[in-house]
Amino acid sequence: MNKEELIAQLKVIIKPYTTNTEAYDTLTEETDFINDLGINSANLVDIVLDIEETFDVVIDNTDMEHMLDVKTAVEIISTKLAAK
């Protein structure tokens, strides 16, 4: 799965949690989940759980703490998928 496909799937996962639709519509690797999309920390946990289910990976607490933007999320997911 390439980066663009990962970002596309990530967009589907985060859509129900975002409060800033304009930032969502122009989402890039640099988009920050909290500052740009208005996602609160509780919903960020839900997103991580959805990512685990969608990609069949386990994301530990350390990775979860770093998963604050699209680029980092894609890197972590890619690393987890490569290790499977």
C-alpha cells in the first residue's frame, strides 16, 4: 500500500471526528489532527483504535503519543504494516 492510499484511508477514518471541514478538504501530510482539524484528544484515541482495526495493526502508547499529524500517522502505519 503506497502513501497516497494510506492517506486516502486515513481521511475516511478521521472524517467523522473532524470539526474543521475546510482543513479536512485540503488535508496534506502536514495537517495536524488537533490544531488544524479540531479533533480533541479523546477522539484522537478513537482514531487510533479505528486505525488499528482498519489496518489490523497494534499501535503502542509511545506511537500513539507521536501520532499528531497526517505524516507521522502514515509513517507509523507504514512501519507497522511492513513489520507484519
